[in-house]
Amino acid sequence: MLWQDKHAALTFMSLLLLLWQEAAPIEVPEDPKIQQDLKQPPTIMKQSVKNYIVDPRDNIIIECEAKGNPVPTFSWRRNGKFFNIGKDPRVTMRKRSGTLEIGFRSGGRPEDYEGEYQCFATNDFGVSLSNKILLRVSKAPLWPKEVLEPVSVTEGSALVLPCNPPPGLPPPFTFWMDSNMSPIPQDKRVSMGLNGDLYFSNVLAQDANTDYSCKARFLFTHTIQEKNPYKLKVQTKEPYNDTSYNASEPHGDRKVAESTPTFLSPSGSESSKMVLRDEQLLLECIAAGLPTPIIKWFKKGGELPGQKVKFENFNKTLKIVSVSEEDAGEYVCMANNHLGTIRHSIFVQVKAAPYWLHKPSDQVLAPEENGRLVCRANGNPKPRIEWLVNGQPIESSPTNPNRQVLGDTIMFHSVQIGSSAVYQCNASNEHGYLLANAFVNVLDLPPRMLGPKNQLIKVIKNNRTFLDCPFFGSPLPELRWFKNGQGSGLDGGQYRVYINGTLEIKRARAEDEGTYTCVASSILGKAENQVRLEVKEPTRIIQAPEHQSAIRGSTARFMCRVTSDPSLPVSVAWMKDDKPLYLGWRLKKDDESLSIPNVNEGDEGTYTCTAKSEIDQLSASARLTVLEVATLNPSVSSALLPARPDPPMDLDLSDPAARSVRLTWIPGKEHRSPITEFLVQFEEDRWEPGRWQNLSSYPGDLNSVILQLAPFVNYQFRVIAINSVGQSDPSRPSPRYKTTGAAPDAIPKGLRGWGSRKDNMEITWEPLLDLERNGPNLHYIVWWRRKDAEEEWNNLTTVGTNHVVHNTEIYVPYELKIQARNEFGAGPESNLVIGYSGEDKPTDAPTDLRVSKVDSTKVIIHWNPVDLNSVQGEFKEYRLYYWRESSQVPGLVVSKEKKVKGFYSTTAKPSGMLSDLAPYSNYKMFMVVANNRFESQPSNTVAFTTKEGVPDAPRFFKINRRSLDTIHLEWAKPLEPNGILTGYQLKYQTVNGSKVGPFQLETFFPNVTEFFLRVPDRFSRYKFFLSALTQVGKGEDYAEESPHFTNEENFTDTTDLGNKTKKDVKSQQPPINVVDLIPGVVYHLRVYSHLFNSVSSKSVTFKTKAAYIDQVDIATQGWFIGLMCAIALIILILLIVCFIKRSRGGKYPGGGYMSCFTKALVRDKKDLPLDAVDQKDQDGSFDYHSDEDNKPLQGSQTSLDGNVKESDDSLVDYGEGGDGQFNEDGSFIGQYTVKKDKDETEGNESSEATSPVNAIYSLA
């Protein structure tokens, strides 16, 4: 009956621990500001060892240091009683510490202070205890005076010379010497035992030539004491001559009686030994006999653990370091010579002082949270667990209704402020004890930020970016991020918020620039911090160094042209062969290149340029090869460049073995680039004939290697040489080499057992690879048995990869293992794998499903759990099905698609949060319990209504210019109003590059969906932020920016196509300005109808200009000087012609010289295109202009292919419409060329084309 009560109590405790739901303890950061303000119980940081032996010549120092806030005070107990330090003038305590110092300058004996000491560290929140420190004074007693008579012994007999050193603290180290202070030689015949005695297995006549003295060295006092020496008298039956001694024949020709082995230590046929876990085990067997016996060791029922066992003292001592429980058993030492053999059994028992399985750890909890302290220890015998609180037994401490002791566990629920304390766990048995302190600190702390304020973060465009926001508070605050102080919290899509407060931006773009604010809030308040993010263009090497060869004595030049973000300074550094390059006086470096004049053999190598900014860096490398002689033959010169090596030759196999063979080859020519690597490939004709596979690679300085092979494979090999240029062609194949078969080495992978039906278990595994078979007739042996049923193994042999066990019970565990076999034998067995038979439909369903704390987007749900035995399978989760029944917004149609969310909980009162709900809506839900295959019947259906929330962004937001001074804004209602709309809010500001104007605000009624904004001038650009309003507040902003001109539209669709991007631009009429293109990128452009997708223009390909522009001083270029001279000459000739015509009465009355000159100039320029529309630059890119002054000439038409139809020759055609201005003489001075923008790269006007109505310009 008593046993049943105990069993019921243990079952109840186990169930309570299983169902206990606790909050994770709060981790206090190691931040100086937090640690300074944090109130914390004391913690022992440093203490003396439990067994503390001190030198009597020194002062005694007993350490005890602790931390806490407030700073702890210290007190001591000696031998269980309060130790009054103030009454003893020899004892002092260090400041801000509990360490005791006991001095003896004024007299006193250290022995008077021996005893058991324990330190107590106390502050307002608890008491922490040190271990009980047993203080003892080292002792080195004198050897008792004794007169030793000479020892008489017969030659060949055994002898033991006792040492018996005086007992010291700690015990002394003993050794034997003669009167000349020389160590006694020790061997198999003569040796010292563990007790310090000197053992002679048999005595020789020459042993009487010396005396024997035992010495004892005391470690603390560093003194050596000695015993009076022993004198030996060896009685011999025949005369003994010293000069005739021979080590191989110690008795010479004299006859000495031989004897069978007998044990000197230990005595008898068996003995026992007890050793503690983790200590050192020493077993000794010393035998007498003539000839000297040989000692051997065995362990009954098993082998000696080879890695742990060491044999010392000429095999007479067996030593095991760090003993464990499996080292217990019967050890047998055997002594034998040619006359006989004897054995001695030593029965070793391994006990254990307590050792930790789960040491209690400090807990920091917020008010009303749950927690627990666990103290688990093991030992032999089983240790007893005792709990204390603040140094007092927990049974005698004041009761705490929020605390419950359950054996080795203390449970805390709904902790309160003021209940902080330090708990001690004492685990003890007859061999020792363990003491651990763990505090429970109930912390009430408002949120605070730990990182630096207003940090500036610079990142590279398109890189993954992390913004840190370390915070702390108790209870743990909720953290949210905001950008530019607008909108709702950032999480989802481009953003991800981690639990530690870090915000991840998956791909930083220019529009991600701004000020980010993180806000940590709890019921005690909130704290915030800001991080400013700047997105920079990456550093690029637009002209990298290239591999080159240079003649010795010539000049080599490596280019390294770099572009980067204008706001980031970039430095370029050079390295040679991965080491910093010393320039010296010869090498020259500028911003774009490295020059190496007078090249020599020492310059050969790999040169690397590294462009580095403060946030990124980029490297590019090239190799310089130095050639000996130059040649004027171009074909020979080109042949001197590095090339791929020739294939290796003459493959040879040698040193055949069962699983290896040596492969040797002759390398081919390197072609001025050293071979860095050889790749060995193989082909076999059994499983995949004709397919070459990589076997292994080797350094380029080897040409003979041992190949590790698999059994039962018919190999042939080939070799490929590799240098900096590339791989050689493969060599010719080697002769074939067939390895012999062997048992499998591999274990089949993926062994698992699962139920495909409720009454079976299907065992499956992955087959061995072809090269793992190691022989023919491969098959598998699979074993299974029910776990914990103590039944015999069932097994099956098969060539397949699965087996079905039928007629099993529902969801019971099985132990599985597998082994591969072939004709040569069996491979290794796998480890045990636990599989389960099939599952069935759960019999019980969750009950009493209900909700609480309904918010606009989330709700807390509660339910009564099922008995886990009713799940009839692996408990997977409680599965909640919920759907949106309707919206409370009149007329809003919603989707009733069911959604699912799983909850894993084994507590007695489970609950969970359902989030991401639509505000202002009616929901229904029910719950089932699920295993891997089935769901239970549904629970009761629950209906609930979410509260009103802020609305989504408007469905669309269009911006159009209706005239030069008016912008028309149009929008639609949000798809999800999330409540009753009360209106719209429009904020807008002027934008001029990086400068922005102040915000202006407009509000509208909920039925208004358009707005006309008058602008002061046509060139003003605006940024708009439109949001919808409900009674709860403002919704998400829809941001748009106004275009420059009436025919410019914003991008409306961007589609990611792998490494390509498709952008659609809507327009009503041409021309259109295509913006936001990437420099140096190839684009394909076509025009198609929005209404009729089959109506499309041909695709036009163009490439934008590179971002880097090589600045060249044009005035110093020879071609420019020649061109200017030619123009000056033409002007001079024209002036002469005009002068002659005027003198003859030409047809330009009143025009003067300049009228004549301009007419001639116009005629000369007639054939030149006057507009840059659709004209390709030299680099193949299109140059677009947006200035209206760049319209085509009157009377001309620009087509898609960029051709211009010329008009009749008229001076009016070369002007600017009808706005041309005449000089006094009627000429058009300076008006005959089309105006260009100062920077042609600022505009990107596309070519003019006719297109269907509502055309869409598509860039793919």
C-alpha cells in the first residue's frame, strides 16, 4: 500500500511538471548601465576549495567574494557557529569582500584555526552561501628514531624492506636511495610498491654491496626526511666473486634454488578495492620467485579499456585515469615463470560522490510570470536533495503561496515583487556533497535602449542590411519599427523584425534611405531610438587588370579603373602573390594603373588590385609572366603567351593492394604557366561504363600518388593538368585495375519505420550506392522488435529497400536496425532506430473552445485539451480552422476561404493567439486535434467579431497633369476599409533633388476620390502621401511623385525575371521619357497596344552609357587641333568668296559679309542631322533628350529606326519655329543649330513613334 502511495505521488509530480507552463526566464544583458541599476541578490564569485590545506609558515587566507546590488555584506560561521571576527585581533576581512586574512606576526598557532568555515553573502534580496571549507594546517612530522639491525636473507629468497613514513598532511612522496645519495635502481626484480616499501622478487648476492634508505619529501615544507639505512647480509651456499658478475647470468656458475611465483602484495588469492568516480584507480601486484615472474593483467567478462589503461612499475601497477562506472568488475593479475603460474583477483567497486545532472541556474522573472528551479544530481549511493532559502532550510522558512517544492524541483507561479531570494540546493551522500546557489529575482524595470543613440548606418545598394536596436525591460517589452515616423510597424515583405530587436532589410534600395525608429513598449512605459540609413552605390572595377606577358627589360602596366559612390572616398592598393606590394623607387602607381618598368624575373607573379571604401571592397587579379627574349615574328610572339598545359603522358600502375594502387605519370608541357593541380578521374565498366568521374585532386608538384579505391570495381584512370589558363585535355587512359571484393563498409542510410495503415509498420531505407556494394549478391538484413517488450528480434533478408510488418497495434514504438551483406560477408550493423506503427483517427475532440481579449487583428483562444492517449498517434498539434464570415462594412464582399493555424501545447489549460485577422469582421472557427495522418471530430464552433482598425492604403492613386498649372489626383477606396471610412488625408511637399519643402495638408470627405491641385510653375515636382481614415486613426500611406511633364508617367509594374527585369510604362501619346535606367546595361524596347496585345512594334535593343566617363583634356588632343585648323581655313575661304561676290554686286543686298557667310554655312550643314533623337553613341547606347528645344525640324518626321526625312532647303527650317530672331542686317546669326542641354545625360527622351491609342512602352 505504501509503495502504491509513493508511486501515485511520483506520477502526479511527473504529470504536473509535464503540464506546467512557464515563461522563459529573462536574460539580463551585460550592459554596464543595466548592471549598475539592476537590483540583484548576491552571487558567490570566488571561494576557497573544500579541502583547504595551508602552509603553517604563511598567513592564512580564506577567499570569499560575491557580487550583487546593493553590494553584499559578509559573515562567517566556524564549525557551525557564528565566527565573530571583531573579537580576534589576528583576523581581518578585506574591504568590499568577504575574504579572511589570519596573520601570526604577533604570535599564535595556525593549528588553533583549523576547522570548517562557511561564508554568507547578504543584501536586501537574499543570502548566498559558499561551500563548507575544511581548513587544515600542513604537517611534516619527524621520522621516529629507530635502530635497524642488519637484514639477513638467503640468496634467491624474496625480501620486503618496509618504509613506514610518518603520516603527513598531505601524505609525503617516498623514494629510496643509498648512502651515496644515488637512487636505488629499479627493474622487474626490485621495485617500490604503492605503500613505499621496497620489494625484491629474489635477492642477489651483489644486493649486499649497498645500503637502502627510504626518503620522504613533504610538498608544503619542501623538506626531505630519511629513515635509517638498511644493511643486507646475503647468505650464499657457494662462494661469490664480485668480479665474475654478469647481468645475463646473475648467479654465475653457482647453483641457486629456483622457486615458483608467490605474491608479496597483495596477499591471498583475492582482494577488493573501492574507488570514486572520476578519481584514479591504481591496482598493484608484486610477485616473488626465481626466475623473476612476469606480470600480466586481465579483466573478467571484458577487455581492458585500451585508451584509459596504463601499465607502470614494470607492469606491476595497472592505472586507470578518471574512473567511470563501467570500469567496475573483477581484475586478474597473473604472475608466471617457467616453474608455474599464480593469479590474484581484485574486485573493484566504483562509487560516486554526487555530480550534477542539472545544476540550478539563476532566474530573472517579471511579476506574474511562472518559473522553476531544477536541481538534479546523481551518485552512488543516490544523493539526497535538500533545499534551503537564504541559507535556512526551506521547511523552516516563511511560507510562500507562490512556491511549491516537488522533490528536486521548485515551481513558482505568479511571482510577486518582493519575493526575490537565493535558493541553495545541497546534494549529499557518504562520499561528499554539492552545494549550488541560484537566485530568483523578480524584476520590475521599464523599457530602455542599450545601443548608441541616433546611429548612422551606411550600406551598399541591393545588399542585405541589419539595423540593430538592443533593448531591455521586465516584463520583456514589445518592439516595433517605423520609418520616417510614418505608417504602421515595419514587418513583412521587404522587412523582418527579429526577437532581439534587429530589423532586416532584405535588399536595400535607394527608397529605403531615411530615419528608422524602434519603439520598445510594455505596461511600464516605452523607450525609442533612431537609426539613420544611407544607401550607397557599390564600388566597381570597370577596367580590371588582365593577364599579360612581358619581355625582360620592358615595361608592364596593369590597369585598375574604379568607380564608386561619389560620397565615399575610395583607395586602391596593390598586392603581389597575396602580400602587400612594396613600390620602392622603380614601381609607379597612379589612380588607374600600376607600371612596372625594366621587368625582371622577380616581378613574375599574380598582381591584385583592391579598391576599398569605408563599407565595401572589391579585388581583381592578373598574372605577369616574364619572357626571356623578344621576337619580331608576330606568330612567335603570340605563342609566348601562357596557354593550357599539354595532357600528362605514360600513365603507369604499380604497388597493387586490395584497396589502393599507385598511379604515376609524366607531366606535359606547362606553356609558360606552372601546373598548379592534377585531377585524377576514373571510369568503371560495371555500373556506369563510359562515364568518367572525379576521384581526387593533387598538388601540381606531384606525379606519383596512391589512389584509395573501392572493392570489386574494374578501374581505369586518366589525369588532367590544370594551370592558371585552364585544364589540359585528358591523358590517355591507364590500363585497367580490378580490386578484389570485400564485405560492405557502409550502413544503409535513411532507416525509418512508419505506418501506412493503422495495423502495420512499413520499414524503408536507402540502397547502397554502386561503389559501396563491394561485391556481388548484395542484400539487406533488417531486424525489428517492439520497444521495451523484452521480446526476441524478428528479421528478414531482402534485396529490396522496404518491408511491411502487419497486424501491429496502433502507434507503438519498435526498435529497428539493418545490415548490408554480400558474397564476401556482412557489413556493420546500424545504430538502433525507433519506428512507429500506424496511426488511427483520434477518438476525442477539444472542448469548450472560447475567445478572450478580442482586438482588431488578433484574439486569444482557449480550449480544454484531450487525453494524449486518445490521439492514437504522434500528437502533432491542435489545428484551428477559421474563416471570415462577413464584414461589418455594409456592402463589402469578403472571401470565406478557410484558414488553418496549428498550436502545440501539452499544458492543462492551453491557450494561443490568433493574429493577422481582418478588422471589423465577423469570424467563425472550430478546432480539431491532429496526429500525422488524421484529425479528430471538430469542437464546438465559435463566432466572434473583431474591432474596428485603421484602413488599408487606397486601392490606386493616379497623378495626371491636365494643364501646365494644374495636377489632377485620383484615387479609389481601400480594398479593406477595416471600419467605417471617415475621410481621406493628403499630405504633399515640393521635391527638388535632395531638397524637400514643408508638408501641406488636405482632408476630404469619404465620398471624395479626386482633387485638382494648382501649382505655381510647370517645373515644380511634388511628392504626395494619401491615406484613408477611420475613427481609429490614419491608415497606411500611398506615396506617389508627380511627373515632370504631361507626357511622362511613373512606372506601374515591375516584374523580376531572374537576372532580367521587365518594366511597363503607360502613356497616351508619344514621345515618352523612360527614366530610372541602370548605367551600362543592355535593354530591349518595344511598343504594344494595351487593348490589343498582338499589335506590337519590333523590338529595339540599346545599351545605356557606362557610369564611368574617362575625362580627357580635349585641348591637348591632336585630332582636335587639326579640326580647329581646318574650320579656320574654311571660314577664311568663305570670307574671301563673300568679299569677291560683294565687290561684284552679289544677290544678298543689305546682308553684308555675315549674311553671305551664314547662307554658305547653312548650305554646308544641310546634310547633318540636327537632332540627337535615336542616334547611337559610339558605345552603342541611345542618347535621349527631354528639352522641347530638341524637337525634330519642321517638315521632318522621325521614325522608329531613327532616320530623318529632310525638308526643302529653307532658312526658316533651321530656326526654332517662328521664334527666330533677325539681326539688323536680316541674318540668323547663331540660330542655325539646335540647342543642346548642358549635360546630355540629364535627359533620356526616346525616339518619336506613332502607336495605337493607350500604348504601353515595355522595356524587357
